[in-house]
Amino acid sequence: MATRISRAFKDISLSFAKHPVTNDILVIKNEDAIKKSVTNLVRTILGERFFRPLIGTSVNANLFEMAGDEVSIVMKEEIMSVLKNYEPRIRLKNITATSLADDNQINVEIEYDIVGQGFPTQNIEFLLLPTRI
């Protein structure tokens, strides 16, 4: 009988808050770490990471386009591409990008399974909003 190998995943918290007892940087684990990583990959702008300029998406630039099905399709494809290329800990099941034309927002829903773990299917949902500084 083959045994299934299970791994634990850990990442540091990007808030850089410290643990009150050990004074170490807080750690996020397993499904929370992967959820944070998926969200960060989607929201990273191409060229934003030094020495890794190909990581990211252009979804922020597409938020200023006319809302419609074409923009949603392009965003869905970009999100799928970045996650397949840079997040090996997940197996994508479904990505939905719904354009909310009246509010100039796009609702993104990502459904995935975690590779090597027995967690149920994970679901992330967030809004992408156009902002200018």
C-alpha cells in the first residue's frame, strides 16, 4: 500500500509583526500561507519584483479598460498563467473574473486544491479596484 507524503508549508507574515514571546517574525502556515501567496501573485504588477521581473500580472492596468467580457477573459488567462507558473503548491480548479461595470470593479474567485495536503478545496474571493496615486 502506497503512503501519501504530506508536507507542511510555512511563510513569513508580510506584516513583519513579531511574536510577543519569542520576538521572531510571525509565521503563517499551510492553507493560510498558500492563500496569501496566491493573492500576492495576482496583485503583483509585472516588473515590480527586483531580479524577478516576469512574476506578476497586468490586471491592474486592465482595470482602467472599458468593463466587459473581454477584460474578464484576459484577466482570467493572466491569473491562470501566473499561478500555474509560480505557485507549484496548488492545482487550479476554477477561476472566475466577473466585471462589475457600474462600480468599475472586478470580482475574482479562485478555486484550487493544495498539492500534498488533505485539505478540502480552497476558495479565495476578492475585488480588484482601480486606484491611482
